[in-house]
Amino acid sequence: MTTGTLLEVLIEIAGISKSEFAMDTFMTPSGLSLILSGKRLPGLKDKEDFCLQAASVLAGHIYEPNCFPKLQGPFPVIYDFHSRHELESFLQLALEYVIDRDLALANDQD
């Protein structure tokens, strides 16, 4: 799954519009569109801030007790998150991983 695909799925699970997500993460809708389409990825220096902000916004909309079934599409999650912070940390690491993988693929690296 690419960064854009994962983000699109998570935004849908969160039940928010792409423009709302863009505003909440301090992005322009066109900047988000470039990420979703795979034409652009957050730069290495911006990656951590982007992932932290995106995870915070998404966790705020997704978290509730027993929310893990919502995430079984993009993740083989068998663990229920006991706090919003746990979900936020999980989403941050997942986003960082997929961005790192996409950057490595774009630069022909392992």
C-alpha cells in the first residue's frame, strides 16, 4: 500500500473530508492531492512533523473503545487500542514506515 492509498483509506475511516484533513494538518488541498496521487511525498525533514500531525488528526476522529475493527482493512490489527495516544502512536509509525518505503522505492533503495 502506498502513502497516498493509506492516507486516503485512513481519511475515509476517520469520516472526514479530504479538505478538512488538509486544513487540520496545515496543508493546502492541492498539496494533499499531490500526496494522495503519489506525485509528492513529505520531505525527510518534514516527514516526522507531517506524520505526527496526521496521526493526531486521524486518531482524534477514529478513536473510541473497540475501534480496532475499523482498521482491519489497511492493517491486520488484532490489538485494541486502550487510549487515543496508543492509536496516535500506531498511526504515526505506520505513516512513517510507508513514507520511508515509498521514498526508498523512488530512489531504488532497499
